[in-house]
Amino acid sequence: MIVKTAIVLSLMLLAVTKNFAQVTGITERKLSFTISYYGNMLIKPGIKAGADYVITQKRCSEKERKKAAANSMIKQLVVSGDVGSFWHPHSHVAIFNYYTLNYRIVKPTQQKFNTIGLGPGIYRSVYPETYEVDDSGEISPVSMAGRFYFAPVLVLGTGKFMAGKTIQSWHFNTNIMFLCNYNTGVVPLLSFDIGIAFSFNKNKFIP
């Protein structure tokens, strides 16, 4: 049930982003890949990889630019997909996958950007050396013991573009993942990731 719900929400997210791109009529697009060190509360180490796709982007109008501190600003709508894992010492290994729709503000003159994103996700806990006792009293090991959680995520990020042709930027994100139906409640998990984005596309990332 949890997996089906996540799939439905992911399809809805893709439908919304596709519709937004058609309405705006802006055709600028960019695909990049990311890899990050991912730490749950910093002390529980992990790794995360993903892809970002710029659906649409729009420069501020001349009137809006005069009000902007950086004298120039680009607003982007970005869809992202991420998969990762982290190790909780003495407890379990976590595997997660989530998709977010992100609103990104780019300041070309400063080569900086800020992002806020929200979307559905799935979290899988895997416990080591787990055993179960059947009705007859026999004890047997359980393979891949753990469970799935529906885990929507909120992402707040910042970063800066780089001059390299392949590595295009670094980023630092704060992630709040909400584990639903965890002991009949909702448990927030605070995590941070720092990493880089790279692309094999020769087109400039900032128009």
C-alpha cells in the first residue's frame, strides 16, 4: 500500500511539472547529476546520488531587476530524483528514494543559488542479524529484516556554480524526511548532504 501510494504521488508530480512547462512556454532545459555525502544528524554516514532536470526558467522583468539586490535573478522549476543510503550505528542501514519538485532562485552575478523542494519518498530500514520464532518454537534468521515507510521530504538548499565544464556546482542541503506510520505516528529525520553537480552537456547552465 505504501509503495503504491508513493508511485501514484510520483506520477502526479511528473504530471504537474509537465503541465507547468507547457503553460509557461519556456523551452530552456538542463539535465545534471549529483553525488553527495549524506549524513543523518551528521554522525550517521551515508551517500546519495541523483539527477536534476530544469523544466523551466524565467528571468526577472526589467522592473523586477531594479528591485533585486543582485540586479539580476533567474527563477527555475526543477524536478529531482534521489536515491541513497546511510548507516545507523548499532541499529540499522537505511535505504531511501525520493522525488522532489524544487523552486530555485539563481543569482548569476554572484554565481549562487537557493532551493526549496518538496516531494514523496520511500524509506526502507534493514536490520542486521534478526531472528524470528515460529509457532513450533523454532528459531530462524530473517533475511532483509525491516520495513518500508512512506517518507515525504522537505529540502532546503544553497550552493554556488563553478567554472569547470563537467563539474558545474557544489551544494549544501538540509533535508527533513517524515517517516509516516512509525509506531502509529510521524517521525521527522533531519539530515544534511554536501556534494557536487556535474553534467556532460556542453550548453551553459546559466543562460
